[in-house]
Amino acid sequence: MAIERYNAPAREKHWQAEWEKGDIFRAGDPAQGPKCYVLEMFPYPSGRIHMGHVRNYTMGDVFARYKRAKGFNVLHPMGWDAFGMPAENAAMERKTHPGTWTYANIEAMKAQLKSLGFALDWDREIATCSPDYYRHQQQLFLDLLKKGLAYRRSAKVNWDPVDMTVLANEQVIDGRGWRSGALVEQRELTQWFFKITQYSQELLDALSTLDKWPEKVRLMQANWIGRSEGMLVRWALENGTAPAGHEVVQVYTTRPDTLFGASFLALAADHPLAKAAAENNSELAAFCEECRRMGTSVADLETAEKKGFDTGIRAVHPLDAAWTLPIYVANFVLMDYGTGAIFACPSGDQRDLDFARKYDLPVVPVILPPGADAATFEIGTEAYDGDGTMMNSRFLDGLDTKTAFEEVAKRLEAAKLSGKAVGERKVNFRLRDWGISRQRYWGCPIPIIHCEFCGVVPVPAKDLPVRLPDDASFDKPGNPLERHPTWKHVDCPTCGKPARRETDTMDTFVDSSWYYARFTNPHSETPIDKQALAYWLPVDQYIGGIEHAILHLLYSRFFFRAISDAGHSGKNLREPFAALFTQGMVTHETYFQRDAEGKPIWLEPDMVRIDGEGAARTAHVIDTGEPAQIGDIIKMSKSKKNIVDPDQIIQHYGADCARWFMLSDSPPERDVQWTDEGIAAAGRFLQRVWRVVDVVQDLTGGPKPDRMAESPPPEAAELRKAAHRALSAVGQNIETLRFNVAVAQLYDLANVLGGAVNKSSEYAISAPLDHYALREPLREATELLVQMIAPMMPHLAEECWARLGYNTLLANQPWPAADPALLVDDEVTVAVQVNGKRRDELKIVRTASNADVEAAALKLESVIRALDGRKPKKVIVVPQRIVNVVG
RNA sequence: GCGGACGUGGUGGAACCGGUAGACACACGGGACUUAAAAUCCCGAGGCUUAACCGCCGUGAGGGUUCGAGUCCCUCCGUCCGCACCA
């Protein structure tokens, strides 16, 4: 009988409609048993999904479908990270409203996601740009404000004078705005901040509890938080050298043990003492100005030469009143870290050393590295910042670094300078408060009113949400909210006098810092439904890209704590994501030609024909026949044109095929390379499963035979074992997100099954009784295979399930249980080594004693030959694994 | 510069806790079916040597621990990623 090819695109629509009809992916009520919250990082609605989305959401979907089959009440929601710059850019370019553009994109992408057959609870869909969402965010902001976790202060920002907007650091390229190309300025603006630093220690400490997070992410966060233990040291300024009113300068140091190696102090250009000194010194003022301008370009910073300017002020050494040191303003000292002032020990710090050499300042070695000779040790061009033995340090000489630290700390804590201790121990963090103000339209309005008389007034809860005006104009750069004719004018809620609205909107990372909590009940009238949250949180498996390792994930960890402390959680829970998985990217080979100037012109994969293999591969442009170059295999990106459109793949091969390929071959945390061969192989497998199911149905669907074989053929037992082993292994591998291994095991089972099907067809003619004896195992293995592929290729699995005669949805079937009796063999194969080298293998009953195994091994001809007449000295037997004869 | 990860056939990768390296897939070669092709099915395959068996070599390089190392330790090389004047 001729079998029709499985028509994936047509049947997939059918099954999607069936699932929808049954509403089967709606998350159950909290009463319904053990829960499992599966979440993938929600997408920005750019307009079309890309292969990265397909991979990310397929992984989550497999996990969610599997957990559902295992009996969990699964929450698997989807939403849209819908605020942000691209919508405003689109508005500028296409003269559409950001909202119109965004919602059209959402509709298009939603249709794409549906065409992939994801088991999502669409009833919980969230778009962060919807007033239904952002009004709650405004409420949360006000609650944080009340708690003192949100505040306003003046801060330096990257300002693009052409676009008239603040730029994030990553939007400043070589000191210029990424869009306008204008030289970016540092501007002092009053900005809103969240007090993430209040949680520095907790965020750091709690990392150790996140044992289901990748070590890499935890390490990156720990480095980002950047805890250091040191001292604040107060230095007296020498009389007559300092500007009036300045008597002390405070520095932060992690190495008070090196105080006797100090040769100068250095201030940031923005340090108050530097500013004061610059008032009467125009050269110094000019130098400070130069330092300020430098701040923006990352590339400049890397290569910038260490520069300084002597203020003429001198500081008194805290351990020797007779010793004074010069104070410089230096371009490498940051106002944002520590106190904006340092003492420099050139022998122990490379920057200080470079600086000292340039300005001819003393370099005194104070730490002798282990093994070095004190008589000859000197500092050349490299500072020594390791531990060792103190030298040239008076009362510290001979102590080790740590003891010296303690000794100095003790003395400085006891010493007094104008009534206060000279030194105090201080833990410092690199993490800074989170600036959330953005001078943009398409974001969540900050619900604040500025009143000339009452100051900063929160918008009363009853007036929320503060809605974005629909009639803003996007024809000019700058903040549309700021120049809107009426929106910002509002009466003060306290005194009723004319006042103005805050025109800044929130950073979009605020939106994504709590969406996972909102998903637990997105229809709640309060920002968070405490009961729903208590049941569903934490997220049991969170999946997303490594690029969010710090920002999004750290902000979320902070924000969840902050809103919990503001009374929104009601559950003793600090971490929102119990398990995190970071998936790799989808890559593709690139192709290009060079233009007259040698710049690459990228070519779409479809435009190129590849011939040959290995190093001899060549590429040609199909239309013109011109030769082209084969470039690197890199992340799919529009600019390199190495993209493959999921829609086209779905139309051609079907969603299941795309899903299967995205799970195959590469470990999920690593990059996967898209190849035409790979997707074709997935397509072949899909058809093969369909054919096998079809044949098995024909072979086994008929009436029961009246006679069976007395002893079934060997294929029967082998097939049963293979099926149950796969069942056990595939379940575990899905559980641990090792999808590529699960896929390989399913291929394996399909191979065994295919062999058995062929045998059965043969027996049907030559040995009918054997044919009948294979019927039950064939059917069992086939059904198990179909059930196991269901999380990965859910449409095909439904189709097969129906073909096998069932009229129920496979998506509603429980995950089958493996028969433990079939997971162990009666007979095992044991490798036989002689002197650690494999020489043979031995089939023996599983329960054989070590002595039996040893005896059997020593009888093997291969062993006797390898021993070459020597007597075995020792025999090591690892039961059921290996026997090693040492001789 | 600092921190981290990784290095296995022609390719992607597998190998539980130190116990048969190369599962599975791609690419390749051979065969069956076909007038032919596609599709499908079967078979082969790490390298060297061999007619074949045998044998030798083999997880980036070198050394070590062990009866036994892809796996553990040390040194080096290479690739990738993160952070980067953090005092």
C-alpha cells in the first residue's frame, strides 16, 4: 500500500485548532495539585520571530508539555516586552504611532508563535505597554517611593545633543551617539533611581542558594556586585596648602598594609576638593574639564594615558605626622567608586606605578614576594600586588600581608583626627543604584507631579494610571512628552495650584523585572495577587539568553525583593527564579562578495550555491555565477544576512520539523548551527516516524491470531527492552534539559523499531507465528515512541496517535512508566583488559560472582595471548563493567 | 590586565560518580529497488599497517596520580565569552 507523506503544514493547523478547542493549556487553579511554572524570557515585539525564539520557546515547550504529562499543574504563559526605543524610531521613520506599530507586531508574532504549536496559556498574555499593566507598575513605583527604595538625585548621563536624549552606555560608540553620530556629552541631570545598593550584600549572599543557576551567571553577578573589604582613611591636609574650609580628605583603600609605600594622593576631577582647588587655578580647572570630557568613550578609556595635575595641596601621612605627600588630580580616579580619592602605592599597583614613573614620584617596595631576596628586590616596570612579607614599613616589617592589614587597621581605628577615628573598616560595592529615568515617550510614565510649592508629589492612587497621550508627535528628536502642548500641565494634587508632570518614563528593564509575578494572575486588580503568587512562584524553570545574565536577572532579583518588602508578596520568598537555563544562539554560515573598496557585501544563503566539501568548498552566486566567499559561522543577524525565516521553514517542513532540529545535535546551552542538511534530516525523521506508525498499524491492527509461536523471535524481547530503556532515559534527559541526548535516544529507538518492522514483514510471509509474536511488542514500542516524541513534535504525535486508532488527544495522556524489569539485562557484556588495555569482551550472566568473571576472563584466548606466558599478578573486577588482568 | 568556559573522527556531538572512546546525526562510500532519477531500505567507515585476522597509535601538547584517565592534578598552547582605570 502506498503511504501518503505526512502533510505537516496542513495537519499542524488541525491539531492546533483541536488543542485550542479543548482549551487544554490553560493553567489550572491553585487547588489542582503540584505546580510547575515554566517561563521563557518574553520577546520584544520587533515584528517577526527569529530562529533564536524558536529554539528558546521550543525548549520551554518541551519541558512544559513533559511536566504536564507527568501530572503537574503547569503554568506556561507568554507576553510582550513591548515598551522601548525601536517603536519610537519606527514612529519617526514611518509616521505611525508607536502603539499602532507595537500592537501590529504583537499580532503578527502571536500568529507565528501559534503556528509553532506552543502549549501556552494565552489567557494570561501580557503586553507591558498596556495601561492594564503599567498602571500596576506605577503603583509599585509609588510603593517603593514610600519605602525609600526610589529616590531622585542628580547624576551624570550620556547626552546626545542632536537627538536630545539620554543614551545608555552601550548606545555610545566611540564617544558618539549610535543614531545621530554626534559627540556625546556628559550632562548632570536629575534622575530617578532605585536603591538596588541597599540589597548589595543580600543579592551577593543569596547567589549561593541558586544552585540551579549556571555557575557562570552567578559568577558574573558576583563580579558585577563587586564586594571589597577595605578601610576609609582620613588624611589631614597640611596647613596653608588647602583651600579654605578643607581640612581632611578621605580615601578608600583595600590595602592599608601598603600605607608606608604611599607616595601621593589622587582625586577624581569631580571631587569637591579638586573643584575647590580649581577655583583659583585655571590650569587645574582646564585639566579637570579635560578629564570630564574623556568619560564617555570606552575605547578611549582603555588606551588613555595616565595623566595628573599637582594641586599643590599636601596631605599628612596618617602614621607619621612629619611625612607629607602631594595631592594630584588624576584622570584614572573615578568619582563614582569609593570616595573619589585614593592614596597611591606605586610598588603595589600598576596604575600608580605608571603614574609615579611619569611624574617622577617615589617608588618604595613594601611587600617582598615569597621567595624573593630582600637585598636585591626592586620594582622595575611592573608593580607587585600579591601577598608577601612587609618591608620598608617600620613597625610592620617582617609581618605577612594579612597581619599587617590588621595591625594598621587597629592603629588607625584608635587614632583620632579632629575628634573622629582616622580609619574605619568599610565594605565597598561596585554595584551602583539603578537609574531608571529615560527621556522618552514609549515607556511607563513615572507617576509624579512637580509642584513649585509642594515639591515632588506622588500621583494619588485613584488617579492611576498616568496614561501616555495618544496624540504625541514624533517628527522631531527629543522627548515627545516634554514638548506635548498639554500633557504635562496638571494641577497639584496637594495644593491644587498649576504644576507639571514628570516627563521621564521608566527604563524598560523595570517592565521585565516583575512580569513573571504578574503572570501568576494577570487579571488581578492589585499589582500582584498574593495567593496566586504564593502558589505559583518561584518560577520552576526559567529559560533565556545569556545576554541577560546581569541586567535583567539582577534587576529582577532586586525588584522582587523590593516589592516584597513593600508588602506585595506575602510569601517568604526572595528569589523569583528557582532554576535558570541559558540557551545558546542559532548560528549560520555567512557568504559575501567584496565591493571596490574591499568591504564585504553580505549575501543571503538562498542566493548562494555551495560546491565541494571540507577545505575545498566554494561558493557562487546562483543568479550570476560569480564567485563568492564563505565567511564565519556566526549568530544569525539581519546585517550579515545569514538569517533563515521561521515562517518559510514552517511552511516547507512544518513546525515540528523546526522544533526537532532546534533540539537536535548541539547541547542546548551551546550554539547550534543552522544547516540545510540538518533541517532536511529532521524532515526525513518526521516522515520516517509517520511511515513506521502507518506500517505498524497495518501489521498489528488486524484480528487476533488463533495461534502464537511457542517461543517468540529474539526481536520481541530486544524491542521491548529498547523501548523501555529509551522511555527511562528520554524522561530523565528532558527533565535535565539535555534535549540533544534525548533526540539521539529517540533516533536509536526508531532504528530498532524500524528493524523490527522489517523483520515482522518478512515473518509475515516466511514465519507467520513469529510475525504474530512480534505484534504486541511492535505496537507497544510504537506507542511509546509516539508518546516520547510528543513534547518535541506534538502535532505529528497527535496524528500518529489518531492513526493508531485513538480518538483522545495525546496531549492529555499521562507520561508512560517504564517497566523496571526491562531496564536490566540477564546477561551483561564485560570488557576485558590486560594491563589496562582492552583485549576482548565477555558475555556473562549479570549475577556472576567476581570469581566467576575472573575465571572466565582468564580462559579467554585473547587474554592468554596478551599475557604471553606471564602469570596474572592481580585481577580487578568491576561488576557488570570491566575486568582488568594485571600481569 | 583580571575572571571564566572550552579543546573528542571529514562535521555537529555522545560517553552515569575514574571503568569497552566515537552513541545519534550530517557528510561520504558501496549495495538493493527503479528504464532512470528522486524517495526509501540495507551495509561500511577514527588513523596507520594488513589480503584478512592480529598488531600499533589515538580525546590540543607535555608530564603526573591510578590496575585503569576524554574524565582527576600540574605546566604549556589555542579558541571563545564576560568584566575592565573598582583603589
